[in-house]
Amino acid sequence: MKPKVYLETTIISYLTARPSRDLVMAANQETTHEWWIGRRREFDLYVSQLVFEEAIAGDSEAARKRIEVLQPITRLDITDPVTLLGKRLVVGVPLPAKARADALHIAVAAVNGLDYLLTWNCAHIANAVMRPRIEKTCRAMGYEPPVICTPQELLEKGENDA
């Protein structure tokens, strides 16, 4: 059975965007491409309706590219338990109110028992200071949190991988 990965919107955005002139962003885009080409087939991929909603925003041509990549990926629903956990994350971590969508991404992955949440959002999701509070809040609600990481962290095979 393959590990399950939730793709947060930044992954799709970095995958489909024009190459950035910003060196850090360009490196992150390249890493995202390397993971997509070299490792993605080793995982079962998931997104939520929220990823679709965020992906259609902005430039219409860029949005078309993002939606095209998203089409074959399994879509998970924003259920009542997801919404409740998302609200608890905003209060318990705490996350700023503007990060409500970020909390929902985490909640979708946790409620659905996914192994990883892949993101480049290091402000509110892949954040070492917030991660223990995110995990504590998920566990307090009865959910095992996903491993929150960037593509760089999932690029290398672990010692137990084939």
C-alpha cells in the first residue's frame, strides 16, 4: 500500500508556474518538479475542494494549467469533522484568522488519515514552531496528524524504501 499524500495548493502552483526570477522560489519550483517527476508515483495523491477553489484564482491561463494537473487527483470533501478540526486549529495553535484555509488543509489530511501533507507554505503549515501545536490539537481531537513537509523532505528515499 502506497503512502497517502495531501497536496496543498502551493505544490500545484509551484509545479505549473513560469520559472521565477527569485532564486529561492526558483529552487523550490525545481525541487517540486523533481519530486513530481521522480517520486509522485510512489504515493497516492489527494487534494480537497479547497485546493480546486484556490487553484482557479488569478490569471486564467495559469488557473487552467493548475486545474489540468488537479483533474486526475482524488478529491476529498470538506466534511463537518474537517470544519470542526479546522476551527480548533485556528484557536488552539493558534493560527491567524486569515490562515483559516491553511487550517482546513491540515484538517482534511488529518481527518482522512493521510500520511503526509506536502506544502511550500512555511508560514502557517510547514512551520517548526507551529508543528507541535498542530500535532497536539489534531491528537486532542482524536486524529493522528500527517507529517507536514516540503517536497525536498519527500524527495529522498528513506532507508526502508525499496
